[in-house]
Amino acid sequence: MYANILSRVLKKIKPREEERRELSRAAEGILERVRVEAGKTGLDVRGILVGSSARGTWVSGEHDLDVFLTFPEETTREELERIGLSIARKVAEGARWEERYAEHPYIHAFYDGYEVDLVPCFRVERASQIKSSVDRTPFHNEYISKNIKGLEDEVLLLKQFMKGRGVYGSELKTHGFSGYLTELLIIYYRSFIEVLKAASTWKPGLVIDMGGHGNVAPSDPLVMVDPTDPARNVAAALSIDQLGRFIDSARGFLESPAEEYFFPNLPSPLGDEELKIILKSRGTTLIAIIFDAPDIVEDILFPQLRKMEQSVGEMIHRHDFKVFRSDVYSNKQAVILFELEVSRLPEVKKHIGPPFWNKEHSGAFKAKYSGAKIFSSIYIKDGRYIVEIPRKYVDAKNLVKAEVLSCGLGKHVANMVRKGYQVLENEEILAIKDRSIRVFLREYFS
Amino acid sequence: MYANILSRVLKKIKPREEERRELSRAAEGILERVRVEAGKTGLDVRGILVGSSARGTWVSGEHDLDVFLTFPEETTREELERIGLSIARKVAEGARWEERYAEHPYIHAFYDGYEVDLVPCFRVERASQIKSSVDRTPFHNEYISKNIKGLEDEVLLLKQFMKGRGVYGSELKTHGFSGYLTELLIIYYRSFIEVLKAASTWKPGLVIDMGGHGNVAPSDPLVMVDPTDPARNVAAALSIDQLGRFIDSARGFLESPAEEYFFPNLPSPLGDEELKIILKSRGTTLIAIIFDAPDIVEDILFPQLRKMEQSVGEMIHRHDFKVFRSDVYSNKQAVILFELEVSRLPEVKKHIGPPFWNKEHSGAFKAKYSGAKIFSSIYIKDGRYIVEIPRKYVDAKNLVKAEVLSCGLGKHVANMVRKGYQVLENEEILAIKDRSIRVFLREYFS
């Protein structure tokens, strides 16, 4: 039933012999340079290839190589970073490269058509003894390499399925399934279709503990106990909604399988007339905050964009406007999008005062409002004084324009917003011509 | 400080000698007719004058006489009603009269310029042994008559003050202070000013127990233990907000005394241009439901109007419109008034489905909506399926028009609404020319 589809998919995503050979050659070249440069330091530093390229589980066309430089456990952190980076820089010499930062600094190089990460780490005896989270990777590599033999195609199918459904990747932009998690699922369930069958009946709170030695409190939507470190949940980054989307997709595919699950149509940019028609038929008000995106990695940027979405949304709510839906996007420019049920509220607003039995507060409240511009006399309702006063913001766009900087913003985002931002409403949004933002708008409404 | 004002007020509200004499003569005439008619029955039925006219605590100009026909305790309820009404009818003979119903039937007669209630009741030994709530009245009468001597003027002032502030009357339209409660407050605090001074620091939950033998759980906003029946709260009908308004007025009067507290300016009917200006400046939407008022006493009508206000308000709320304020009025026509923050909502509406981990419900939900007219694909948010569907009512007036009869309505009100009703919005309300409804609108906005 599924065989035809899966073999067609596999034909597209499985690296051919030539691609494999080329990748091996590139990897070997880098490892050789590591050996040479490491030898000069007099330290026992070993280069190893890790990740999907090491395990034969990369999808054709990907050109990522993860090379770890493992240092003896007794190395100091300072030495590791200094000598590790120094080796890595020399390995990358001649190629274009840049320094990047995760827990440690590392080198990202563009080498011979490949994107190569050169990552220094500690070589510890057990994964439970790691000094830094990257130290875990060699253990993952070893475990998967040992257990994945013969199941590589199944991993490829599952990865591509997850990519097609937008749930692949454990970075903070996606909150989806990591490559390692995907591989473990295949090792546990033995095939792509069996993973889908199992997933279609998963419930949040499920714990998969392949070694039976797990030690993880199941507070995450899904727990996959790390077979190399029983205290760690491999699926810790997976959000409840991404889990849900995967489960929903699994059910959908099993019911009516189709290649589109793996290769969805790319959404086209939303046109001017289309947006006008959509706005008219929905009857909502679209408000977009736009500013130049800060030049930081997505794992730092996206939590800040989500934070801004939330804090501005709460500010809007405090002013009695109702957010129907919202989303964020970033390319060169960052966009925070709010869809509101109503864009104008009445001039009059209720202000609730103290309970009448508090004589002191009641007196102060009445004194404060008896001379002010109010819409009605001060009255008592449900035991409290109430006064009807003018609303500060009757227009949602003006509210957002005026109050966005008073909202809780992450450091980098705040810096950029302070430099300048635009607030656009409904058809004003058509001033944005950026193709990728128009694609984002299409996806928002699809 | 207050003396001048109070003596001016008293001059206006205290019955003169002639008014007293006339009232005595009228009461004596009625009691004599009761004696004659009761004598014919062979039963020991005695007529007594009760209420403010019996105690010298009526406000000048009021022409109410409450005459109770007391029957021996061993009379059956059937006999009491039959013979009691028969005596009352004969007493009222020659006058215009009608039968009315509270717990028992009684006769209301228009007699010689007075409105006379002729009420049959049981004559029991103690107030705690009453068979019907009207049996209590003779005990109240006796208690007040005994204790009020010399304090009548203070009662008059307090009653008039409460009338001026809209908190006098324990009927279900008002939920305010009864005449008996007013008299007890004066007996307890000894003067009008002392009642106000005490009230200005009252808090809900206060229990006043003059006999020190109270047995009332203080769940009401104010408890005044009935000195003739320690298990009864004389202030049971008083609502928290009417208590609050009295307390607020007491503080206000003590701070800057003025005759207006007793005799407020009568509000004038709201004019067409005024309503237009008010609506424009507030920016809200006014919706009025109008129908012919059922011909029932206010104590039955007003709870039904309030019930309608509440059930229609909840219906409006369920459809995502927000009620800013509401009120009811009744004269010949009944009016339920809603002031809404917004009168139009977007076409699109979120419909929240089952959590994704419920496979069966999820399947049914997706099947139901995959063919339907929807605004977006079905998506997952916060663990649940969501679909964006067309809103049934985007216009508040249409909503109210269509759904008013599906709301919970009291029996008499439902009958009248079924016969016909109008729903008017904003300036359409100007079609109502009834003067008293225009006064109600003035008060609503004041």
C-alpha cells in the first residue's frame, strides 16, 4: 500500500554512490588535516566525524559535516577553547570560515562545497560525566552507528516526512524532532511505517525507555530516554503542538498516503489583491510590527521574537482589544503579526474603584474623579465604585505604535526596535514587497 | 450644622394636624365597618390599623391605610381566606376595589381618598409562631408603637432621605430599606443624624441585634435582628448595592449637607439630540428590546425583567459581544436595555476542537470540517484542533432579534415577548416617544 510511494520518495532523497564517495573524501581530507594540526600541539587531540554524515543518514543534497575535536578529560576549559579553536582555524585555512558560539566557541567553515562545523569537546568516559553538552555527541554517534545498520533508509524517510510537515529540527525556531531523536525512533520501532503507526496512538506523557533504565520525570510532551545518559530526555525540545502535528500527519498519511506529505508544494508569495480579499472576507484587522532583524543566530533570535509576540499581545489584551491569532517571522526584517477581532473600541471605558465599605479609599477615589472628565456619575455596582472614563487608546494601531517600546523585549530585539519600527494596518501591509514575507503571509492564512 | 436643613425638610414632610385628623377619621370609619361585618360572622375577628399610619410615621401626602383582619389561631386557612375576603369585600362596598395576591389574597380598596389594604391574618401568640408572613405585621406594629414615641420626626427624615436616594422600599424592584427597618434603625441609633454617622462606617456583615438574642446567620449584607422574632433578618431584602448607596449618601450628606439629598431634581426626558450626542461621545452601541409589559404586580414583574436582562446578556456574551452596562424599565411597555462595546464582529470565528491525542474525536472533528466552509486549514494550537469558521451572527442587533426567544424568560414576560417585541439600535430608539422611558434613558446616562 505504501511501498510504491516510499520507494519513489527514497529515490529522491537517498544519496547515490557518487555523493557518498565525495562526502567520504571530503571528510577524510578534513580529518587528515586535524591529525596533522593536532599532532603539532603535543596533546592527544582526536578528530572524529559525527552526525548524519557519519552514520549514512543524511538526505541527499545536504552538505553538512560535523567534525569534533576531542580533548583529554583533564584538559582545562581555557586550553580546550584556545587550542581547539587554534587547530580548527588551521584546518579551515584557505576556506571561508567564521567563529560561532554555542556553549563553547567553534568554527564554521565553507569547505569544498561542504558546510563544516569544527567543534572542540572533552573526551569523557561516560555520557553522564560530560562537562559540556557537546561532549555528548560522540556518545550519540557511537550508539547510532552501532544500532542503525540496515535501517538507514527508514531514517531518511522519517526525516523527510518530518521536514515536509515542518516538525523536523530541535532548534528554538522549530521546537521539533532532532536528527538523533528520529534515529532513535527508527531503532525502537524498526521502520518508518511502524513509527507512524505507533505515533497515531501516542498521547502526551509517553515515555520511551529503550534501555529500561530511564530516570526522567515525564513532564515533557514526549520523553525519549537517552540510551547513553538515562537522566536526559532526547525529546526535551519538542513542543506539544509539534508533537501534535506529527501525530496528526501520521494518522493522515496512514489513512491516505501521498507523496505530498514528503514534498509539499512550496507556498507562493501572497499577492496584493489576495490579501485585500482575505481581509474583507475574514473581517479582522491585521497589524504588523516591522523592524530590521538583529544579526544573531536563530536560536537566540526566535525566543526573543516569540517573547515580543507574547508581551505585545498581553499589552493589547490589557487595553481590551482581542487578539484573534498572531505569528512571527524573520528574514532581513523581523515581523510580528497580530490579527485582531476589532480595531476600534468605544471612547468610554469602565474604571473599577474600591469597595464602598473602605471609607478611606472610597473618599480618595471620589475626590480623584469628581472633577475629572467622566462620562457618568460615580456609581456603585457589585459592591464597588465604578466610574466611566475616557479610554486612552480607542484605535489598536495607535496603541501598538505608542506602547510597543513599553513591552518586555529581549535585548537584541529591543536594540533594533529602538532604532526604528513601523506599524502597518491591513492594506498598509502591502507596502512590504519582500518575497519571503509575502510567503509568510500566505502561510499564515493557509 | 444640619439643623436648618432638617427643619426645612421636616416642614415639608410632616403631616399637619388636619391631615392627621382626617386620616384618623378615615381609619376609624373603616375599623367600625370591620367591627360590624365581623360581628355578623360570629367569629372573633378583630380589625387593627397597622403600618406607618398607625404609628404616626407616614410622610405627608401619603394616603395608605393598612387594616389587618386578625382571626383566631385555630381558624383554618380555607376559612381565613373565604371569610376574611368576604368581610373585606363588604367593608369595601361602595368603594372601588380589587382583589390582590401576596401569600394570601387580600382586598385593595380606594376609599375616601385613601388606598386601603384589607388583609386577613392569623392572630398568634408570638411572632415566632406565625403561619404566614403577614401574621408578623401586628407584632411589628405593637413593637414600634411602644418604642417610637418621640422619635417620629427622625423616622420621617430617614424615610425621606432614603426615598430621595432611591433606596427606600423592600419590594423586589428596589431591594432597599423597608419602613419597619427604618423605624428600627431610629429606635436603635435614636436620631436621623446618628443613623447616618453610624452608616458612614458600616461594613457588610454588620449584625444589629437590639434584643441581644439574635439567631441569624449573617449571610446578608446587613442583618437587623427582628426584635419580635430573633430568627428573622428585617434587612433580608436589602441588596449589597442599595446598602452601598445608602452608606455613600450618608457620607456625602454628613460632609456637605444639602436639601437635594431629600428632594432630588426630577430627571427630565432625554431629547433626541441629546441621545445622539451621548451615543457619539461614548462610542458604544445601545440595543433596546421593547414589548408590552404583562399586567402583573411589580414584585412578580421585576424579577422576571432582571432574569431576562441576565439571560439575554449571557446569550450576547456567548456570541462574543461584550455588554458594557444594562438596565431594565417598565411602565406600559417593558424595556431591556443593553449597551455594547462593539456592535459588529469579524466574519471569522475560532472553533476549538478536541485535543489531538483523542484519536476518535479528532477523526470525527476533521471529517466534519474538512468539507465545510472554513477560513483556514484545520490546525493545532495548545494541544487542540482549531478551525476558523464563519460566525453565525456578526451583528449584535440581528443576534438579539433572532435569539431573544431562545433565552431563559419568566412565564409572564415570555408570554408577552412571544406576542411581539421590537429590537431597536442606537438612534432607532428615538422612535420611543413615551415620556417615562425617556426619563429612564436620562437616568441611565446620568
